[in-house]
Amino acid sequence: MISSDPTQVTRICFDNIEVEDMHKLEVAKKHGAYAFLPNVLKDFDADKIIDEVKTSGLRGRGGAGFPTGLKWSFVPRNTGKPTYLLCNADEGEPGTFKDRDIMRFDPHLLIEGMIMSGFALGVKDAYIYIRGEFLHEYNVMCAAIDEAYAANLLGENILGSDFSMNLVMHRGAGAYICGEETALIESLEGKAGRPRFKPPFPAVEGFYGCPTVVNNVETLATVPAILEYGGAWHAAIGKPNNTGCKIFSVSGHVNKPGNYEVPMGTTLRDLIENYCGGLQHGDVPKVVIPGGSSTPWLLGEHYDVPLTYDDIMKAGSFLGSGAIIVMDETADLVAVTRRLAHFYAHESCGQCTPCREGTGWVERIMNRLDAGQGTEEDVKVLFDASTHMAGRTICALAEGAAAPTLSLLKFFPKDVQAKLVEKSS
Amino acid sequence: MTELFINDEEVTVPAGTSILEACRSNGVEVPYFCYHPELSVAANCRMCLVEVEGWPKPAASCCTPVAEGMKVVTETEGLEKDRAMMMEYLLINHPLDCPVCDQGGACKLQDYAVDHGMGKGRYIEAKRIPTDKDLGPFVNTCMTRCIHCTRCVRFADEVAGTGDMGVLNRGDHMLIEGVVEDALESELSGNLSDICPVGALLDKPSHDVSRPWEMTRHKSTCTQCPQGCDIEIESRDDEVMRVRPAQDGVEPWICDRGRFVYDAFRSDNRLLQPKVRQGNALKETTWDDAIAKSVELLKDKRVGIVFSPDWSLEGLTAIRLLHDVAFEDCKVAFELHRRDTRPFAFEEGLSMSTKAIEKADQVVVLGSDLRQRLPILMQRLRKRINGGKPVTRIGSMYYRTNTIMAADALIRPRDWAAVIASAMVQLTELGKLAAGMDAWLENVEARHDAGKLLADALISDSCALLVGEEIRSHQDAAALIHGLDLLMRAAGHAEEGKDGRNLLPEGMNAQLLSPMFGDLRTSAGDLFDAASKGELDTLLLIGSDPVGDGLFSKQAKAALEKVDLVQVSSISGDMGQFANVQLPASAYSEVEGTFVNMEGRVRIADNPLRSLGEERPMWKVMMRLTQALGFEVPAVSLAEIREKILELSPVLTELADAWSGKDVQAMFIPSARNRKATTLPVTASMQGLDIVSRYSMYREGAWARASDLLSEAGRIHAMDDVIVHPDTLANLNLEQGKLVVVAGSEEAEYEVGLRTDVSPGVIFVSKRGTAGDLSNVTTAELKGGQ
Amino acid sequence: MSSSNQPCFSEKRLAEIETLVKRYPSAKSALMPVLYMAQEDFGYLTMETQQMIAGVLGLKIMEVREVVTFYTMFKEQPHGKYLLEVCTNASCMLNGADELYAQMKETLGIGPGEITEDGLFSIAEVECAGACAGAPVVQVNNMYHENATAESMGALITRVRAGEAI
Ligand SMILES: Cc1cc2nc3c(=O)[nH]c(=O)nc-3n(C[C@H](O)[C@H](O)[C@H](O)COP(=O)(O)O)c2cc1C
Ligand code: SF4
Ligand code: FES
């Protein structure tokens, strides 16, 4: 049970994550699933829900950290067009694996969050776009949705209310870019997932040109607790402007990699040492990628940074999706960067010139550098080719693609130098 | 309106304009590749970056809307570096083959590389090598040069409506590809080479033939269809090398017919010297000799004149003058597709501009294969439909349009009266009446459901009626058009300024034909019949090819076997085999003259190409004949011809201003109206199946047939000679295969193709081979073959 | 699995597709699920299959081609009965994925894009599977095998070759 005292709260989405068979409706109900839903359908209206979510300070957990209540308030009402709610379960950012656990262990939490959010937004049809590789999770979700339909938690007149909503699972098929919300929309429309430029924003013109909200799994899974305990309750957890708890997916050179949900503001050191069993080698990490591979690197000197959007930004990076990749002194950073460069070249959708050509170019240079065939000139070109993709494209993939190389060049020039053909003095 | 600053200058543009468009409309240059004013915004090249004060990163100007007070800067050091980098990214996979590339000299990539590039590329890895695609006879591909701007893909989706170009793969494996069987499905495919900013999609016919800088450009008017597009003819040493849409023309595109007909200009089929028949062969001779021979065949003979309307107004006027002076009593025909010569309530030509048609509340197409006949008008309709505005269609075939009709009905030609009658009944019920409707209705018993579609569209504020060839060439056309006129009056679409009555014409200068020649109109069929019966001695064919074109080819053949032929033309064509004398007339690219398109839009050609041989402008040929025949010459100069035009046709007085240099952009010659043309329909009981003759843009017209390129496309796009709906056969208990078409007393066997998009009860015939002989009949029976 | 005959969905499939299409505002959205169905039924997506799908959903062939070629999980080439996909992205790499991948290739005697002679296996290097806590991760026909080792994968291969379930 989540405590109604915010100072006692340590987990929200993962509150029941260890409960056996929690994916079954019967079990989930025993642990409080859908208990508060009738109250929401009866006593809440759109404005009240949006206000609560605004008050809660909840920020999107998919990567950008955009305030959820504010995003919802941008959705125009009475346009004569349907409004769609899309759950972003594409989870493709290297290092991220949190949404998977919510879906396979506690699918009803997500479903309940979507019913409540859909109710707030006047949604008739909602979709969960899940990455294609998550076949098991897809099956678990489908089964849970079937159970929810059977229990009148989805479909026509939910629990006897006026509210009706359908929920459909939709599988992606191996394209990281489809996690970007407008690419996700394109993909859900049955097209190649190429991001759209903005404006217009999806809130106004999204899925098939209709108002559309895209939210991450974790974001939507937080909504039931916010409505049950109140926005103010949520706002009191964590730190101002960085409220609530956050799941961190920790991987790499730690002894106990895994998902850990902690109140925002927990320090990186605390998380790694007290939850993840410490580093595999040494006392201080060499590099920590704090928010998924697309975020700039933090160094050992940042070990005590509190895990909040604002503090990590101050340290020069982003909290992103909360995917923390830890590298200790044994890591070959040039090799890691080479591998990430390959990832972005492989995943670029190809539409923007700098991203299409730049990611491939960077990968080829990194291959050479890593193979010990690079030159000084290559290093200069690498810097130029990376710098000029960032921020000049339709979506943020190119910026993410530039982050590893730019971090490597900025913080570890010596590691690069060591692999060049002709080493300079 | 939004006020903003571009490079510190205050400018005002409509709200919602993109920064790039704001720059363009204010003369500020911003480099770009993927943007195209006629296509949706893709924002993928990232070349159009500008800086906006207060924004952390440069913005793509093509997809960023202006905002009040925004401060935009287009030239900074940072932007120069960005542009240089964009060029470097683009060039890493682009071959450095400008010297052998047709686009060289007219290439955005090349220009920008000079303006914004760094000089030397730093990329040292292997380049991407995509394979080239065969996109048919018109478009050449060299995909290594592709910069992935997706203009071609958007063109295929949005303009051509075919969706047969696409983007495969992703990242730097991304490929632009066409899914084609034999050739791109579009009648607009030639535009692809124009919109490709680099040398990836090129004009196939002119491939490796010439370079942009060798070309001289001549503004001209295309006479290949009544649209009369503004074109630019590119020539090298007086030889036509290419035809392209004019830069500042009314329409951004031209069709493949108008573009690729250019190879006919220099084909062996061109008539460049006077010729006279000696035995089986035509021999080149002098003008004097040829004129003398012509006089022999024409002087004091019973002469029939058949001319085509695509000559310049000056040429047409000269034909009229020749007639009035020398052949006052002879028969004249100028419409190879009109069976009914009674005056029409509204004659050939449009009452609206194509832009107005695009914007009307409702558009109804009655019996026209618009994509083949007026591809550019069809494109306007497609644009309209993309913008969410409906088009309704009724006709004997779901002619392919590459877009979606809001309402669509299949009927047989004999059903037109019933369709109009049903619409009249419905308008009457709504209290919308016109004097004369009762009388019309009394003559038609049958009613047809499709009338509802027509009536539904008519009860709107503005409605453009596009009346096509199925009605125009109908045996009872005058009555049908009177009926439509009544409907339009009843629904309030006939008043000035709201006139939506448009009769789609067959050829160029259509708006002029009725005013200039209406009083002389004879049916071409009757004229040929008279000739075959021995009532005529000589045919004077002026540009016309009645065997290859129109409905009367069988009769024309019979006539030509019988009489002498004096042919005045730019193309020798199939008439060559019949001609006793050939007089070469200058092509439309080679004359100074006036052209009026179906909208009534005026164009004056004043920059002609030089003649390749001894051909003369039509007016000169006509005047020379007049003189040789012993009559006083009515006009000896272009100026005098023009004076005659004003004398003969009062509706054309405005042209005086045009010739004296006034801007012709806003000048429209109205199409003719005959208030007294109140022909009532005849109730004839008809047997058998209706015949409709198909039109192919690649084949119709002597110019097209003289073009190898269009002929090749015609072969690729050809359909069966005779087509029917499966139900038609089922109703007759026939199986598909070789079947016999019985028309009157004659029968012939054909391989009959099946298609579900034609109306049951209709036989579609192409004009190829002997099937063309069926064009003239209106009904036929079908029975089993051997 | 694929045949030279024209591929064709079963009646049951067509009924499924009909229901599926209704879940979306437009039939085009059903394209990806239908491609998965086709892959299940026919193994991989030949041009003929793609053409057939375009027909079933009322799409242009280009619309189908664009999607098939964009997504890595849609296959235009045949692969072994078991597709072993080794994640070699950062977290897996830091935990020995490159070595694992090399060893597996050696055990199977094939490289990416190839099929073992018995038709049982293909192998590929893939991007982050979203299960980095279990690095290195190997997917066997989208079943996750976490904390994979050369031994555990070798054992799996042996089991499959012996005809046992995995
Ligand atoms: C390249 C790229 C990949 C992304 N991948 C994901 C993803 O896998 N899951 C996700 O929830 N958000 C992803 N995002 C962020 C989404 O665009 C979007 O911001 C998010 O789904 C909004 O949900 P939220 O407000 O609940 O965070 C990605 C963004 C980019 C630019
Ligand atoms: S930045 Fe890259 S991934 Fe994003 S839209 Fe542009 S090309 Fe596609
Ligand atoms: S013109 Fe703006 S991105 Fe291409």
C-alpha cells in the first residue's frame, strides 16, 4: 500500500511489483487496482483531473520531462474531432527497461491510468504502442485488457458510467525512432515512423489529424495514485519542480543492475551503492550516462548529484528516461562510443540531411578510430559532423546521436589520442 | 497579417506564412532543396536554416510559421558554417560528376556548393551506390545523385495522385524508389525531372543530348490541348530540344503530351518543303510549283475544306478569308468530334478560369476522360479534392483520375436525357425552375438515378459544370446541352459572374470557333460522305487528319480514296499517302500569333523559333493561295490580318489592346451563348449496346502520332481495342474472347477485353486499327465469334 | 513455408483482419499487425505477399513497401526456424556481448544473414532489447534470454538440435 503520508512514500508505480500474479485482474484488485476508479468516474470531471495532475507537478517520464497536466491542458475541446490517447511503450532508448516491468508485472496499473487519463481527455479510443520485441509483454497486456473488457473496465459505459473507451495494443516492429511521439503517430497510422515537424503539435493535430496526447507508460501509471491521494500529496514527494518518485533503470558496471524506484532527489551515489550493490570495479564510476544513451555523460565528480531533472541539467546532462548506464574504469570509452554511433546510424529515420548523413559518417569515423586507424584530422571532422547535426533536425534523435561523441571528445581526449595512428604530443 | 523583421527590415505577411515564404515574398534569398511552392512541406533538407532572435538553435525556415514581432536573420557566420556543413553532409554521398551530368548548370546542389560549400570535402569513406530504376520512356534515373529531398515522392502523392514513388529503408540506406511496371502511371511524369533539384531524375529523351547553357528559350503556348499551357521551348541551333512549363506560367506543371511531343518537331514526319505527287511518291518542289498544282486542283472545282482549330488566330482568320473570297459556297468542317451541328445553348469553351473551378463549391464532370484530355485541369481538380472539396462525376466509365470522386455514377450515353430529366424533376420539387423546362421534360419519359447526383451538386452556391465529350459528341447534343442550360438557369448558375456552364472543347482556340465559323459549320461526316458520293472534287485539309483523329475516320478514308487532296500542314502524317500536293505551314513554335485557350485566356507569341525549312505561317499560305486563285488578297501583313480579325469578330475587339502591348493576364474572351438554341430531345428507341470511342493523349493528333516518344508511351499504356463490362457479356450469355461487333450491316471480329470500370451496356472502342472504324456508330450488337 | 503459388490469407485470417481494421480510424493502421500475421503464416514477406496485403487493405504497393523496408522486424528474406538476436548495445557490450556474439557465430558456423544447414538457426546482432538489467540479452524468436552466456546459449542450441523444446 502506498502511504498517504508523502514523506513515507518510496515507490508509486512499483508499489506492487513483487506481488505474485499481479497481472491477473483478480489479484490486482485485491491489491487495490481499480478501487478508486468508480470515484473518479463519478466525482471527477476533466478540469478537476487536469488540475490535480497539474498540482502534482508530474513531469513526463518518457524523456523530455514535460509537465503532464500542462500538456493535457493544450488539448482543444469540442473540435468536433475525436481526441486520442496514445501510450508510448516503445522503450527503445538504450539502457531503458522500466516500462517493460510495469507492463509484464502490473499491467492493470497502466490500464487504470489510461482509463483515468482517457476520461480526463474525453477519449473514445486509446492505443498502447509497444515495441515489437516485447512479445511477452504484449501478450500479458492483451490478456489483461481482455480481462478488463470482461469486467466492464473498458468498452461501453465503463462501470455503469457515461464514459466509454476502447483500448488497443499495437506492436511496433523494430525502430527506435518510433518512440519519438510524432514518429509513433506516423507508425500507428501504418506508415514508416518518420517524425513530423512541429508545429502543429500532436495535442492539436496528431493521430489522423486529431487532437492527441502521447504519454509514457510510467507517466500514465502514476496517474491513479495522484488522483487517489491528491496532486498536493504527489507534489510533496521528491523535490520542488521534480516531484514524485522515478524508476531508474540501472545497468552496466554495477553489481545488481535493475529497476529501482526512488523518490526524486535521491543521489546517484545512494542509488548505486545502496540499491545496485555498488560498482563492479573501483569506488567512483568513470562515466555515468544518466538518462539513456542519448544524454551527455556525467563523470565521477558528479557522483553525488541528486537525481532530479534540474540537478542533472545543472551538471550538464538530462534525466531523460532515467536509464543510468554506469561505466567503471575498465570501460573502453572509444569502443562504447563506436557502438553507440552504430546504434544511431542504424536507427536514424533518414529524413533530415544532417542526421541521415551525419550519423553514418560519424559511425564510419568511429570505426576507424576504434580500430586504431584514426588521425588528428578525423577528430576534427568528428567534432564538426557531430556538432552540426544537433538541434538542426526535425526530432531530437540527432542531438542524442551527437551526445556520446561530443562527450567523448570533450571529457576523454586522451582516450581518443591513445588510439590514433599518429599520436600528437 | 503578421509583422516581423527580416534582417532588420520590417515586413508584413499573412498570418501562418512560413519564414521561408515570408523571405521569398520579400526578396530575401534563403537556400533550400526540399521546399517547393506547389508541394506540402517536408522540412527534411535542413538547408533553409535561419536564426531567430532569442531562439537557442537555428530554425528551419520552411516549416516555422512567422510570429508577431519575430526577428529573423538570414546571414550570420553561424549560418554560413551550418550551410557549409549541410552541403558537406549532402555531398558525402553525391558523386562528383557535374561535368557529365545533364543537370550541370541548372543544379541547386552545384549552385549552393559554390555559394555555401567549403570547397573541399573531408569525407574519405566509400560512397553509397544505389541502383537506378527504369521509370519508363520519360524519366531517367541516376540515383547516386539523389539528395533525398522527397520532392518526387510528394509530387507523385499530391500532384500526380499515383503514389508510385516512395521512400524505402531508413538512415543512410534510405532510397527513393518508384514502383512501376512499365512506366510511371502519371500523365504528368515529365515534371519529375523539373522538380528534382539535382540530377537524379532527368528528362530521359534529352538525356546526354544537350546542356542547359547551350539552350535558347522561347516563350510559347502549347496547342496540344485546349488548356493552352504557357511553355518554354528550349532550342539549340533552331532545333527544339525540350519543352518545359514557363517559369511564370499560370499552371506550374505541363503534361507529358505537351512536353514530349517536341520530338515531332524534328521528326521525318515534319513537312518542311512543298511537295507534289509524282506517281506513288511525293517529291519536293518549289513553292511556285506546289501553288500552281494546288490551283489546278482547286480552281473552279467543288471543294470541301476541313481544318483543325489549333492554328493561331491569325492563321484561322486567313482560312476564313480564303473561304469568303474564293470558296464562298463550299462546305467547311472543323470539328471531327461533333455529330450534332445545331447550335448549342452554350458553345465550346469555359465560362470560368481553372482557378475558379478549383474553388467552386461543387464541380460536376459529365462524361469526360479528363485525365487524358485535359490533364492540367484534372490536376486542378485533384488539388481541389486534396483540399477537401468534392467533385461529382457521371459518365460511361470510371475514367481513372488518380484521386477520389465524392460521388460517381456510371451511365450509358443514351441515358443522358433521363439523367437530366431526373435532375429537372428534383429541382422543380425544390421550386427551382426555368422557362422551357416543362417543354423539355415532356419530351423525355425515362428517368435515371444518376440525376440525383447532378441535382445535389446544383443546389449549392457555386457550381461548375464540366460538360465533356460524351455529351458534346452525342447525336442529340444540342438538346442535352439545352437541358443542362435549363438546369443551370434554374439553379442560378447562369448569371454573369456566376456562370458555371463549361463545355470542354476538343482543341485549342475553341473559344473562337463558334463566333468565327459557327455560321459555316457542317458535319465532317456529312462532308466526307458527300465526297465519297462524288459530290466533291477536292479536299483542302488544313492541319486536319480525319483518319487518325475524331469520329469519322472510316468515312474520311472512303472520301480520300475518291477525291484529290491539297494538304496544308506542319506534319505530313497519315494524310501524306493521300495528298496530291503538300504545302508546309509553320508549327506553333515558329509563328508570331495569337492563341486563345478554353478559358478564353489570351496569349500572344512574339518570340518564335526560326523555321527549319521552307514552311510559312498559315496566314501567308492562305493569302498566297487566294492570290494564285486569282482573287484580290484581303491582307498582306500580320497587321492587316489583325485588322480583319476585329472586323470579322466583334467579340474580339479587346485583342487590339493586347496587340498594342497591353497586359493580357486579365483578358478573357467569353465563350459563345445561343439563347435561342432551344432544341428539344428526341425520344428514339435504341437497340443494342452504346458505343463510346476512347481517347488517348499519347495518340490523338497528328503531332502526337509523329512523336516517337508519345507513341512509345501510347504502346505502354494501351488497353484492349474493344472493352466491355463483364455484366454486358453475362447478359448476352457470351464468354470473353474473340467476339463479333455488328454495326448496321457490317461486322468485324475483335478480341474483347473486360473491365469493371465501364458502364454495362457500353462498348468502348479505341481508335487504333479497325476498331477506330466503329467510332462513328452510336450503337452496335455483340455476338459470339468463331 | 513460402511457395511459388500466390500467397493467400486463410478465411479465418481474413475475418481476423476485418475485426482488426475496425479498431482503427483507417485500415492503413492495420498494416503492421497484418504484416506480422503474414510473417507468421508465410515465414517472410515476398513481393507477392506484400502485393496481396496491399490488396487486402486497399493500399498502394508503395505504401506497403515503405513500411516493410523501414522496420527491422519485417523480413524480406527467409531465416532459420530460430532467429537468435544478440543485443550488443552499450549495457550488453559492457557485460561481454561482443564476445558472446562471436562465440555463438562460431558454434553455429554462420554469420548474419545466413541459415544453418539444418535450417534451424539464423543469427543477428541487434539494438538494445530493453532488458539491460539482464545483460547480455539474447532473443530467441522474441523470447528473452537474459544474462546469457556462451554456455547457456550453447546448451540451448544443443537442445534445439536434439529436437527438444527450449
Ligand atoms: C528519438 C526519440 C526517442 C524516444 N523514445 C521514447 C520512448 O521509447 N518512450 C517514451 O516514452 N518516450 C520516448 N521519447 C519521448 C517522446 O517523444 C515523448 O516525449 C514522450 O513519449 C512523451 O511522454 P511523457 O510526456 O509521458 O514523457 C523519445 C523521444 C525521441 C526524440
Ligand atoms: S533527426 Fe534523424 S531521426 Fe529525427 S527526424 Fe530527422 S532524420 Fe529522422
Ligand atoms: S527547405 Fe526547409 S528543410 Fe528543406
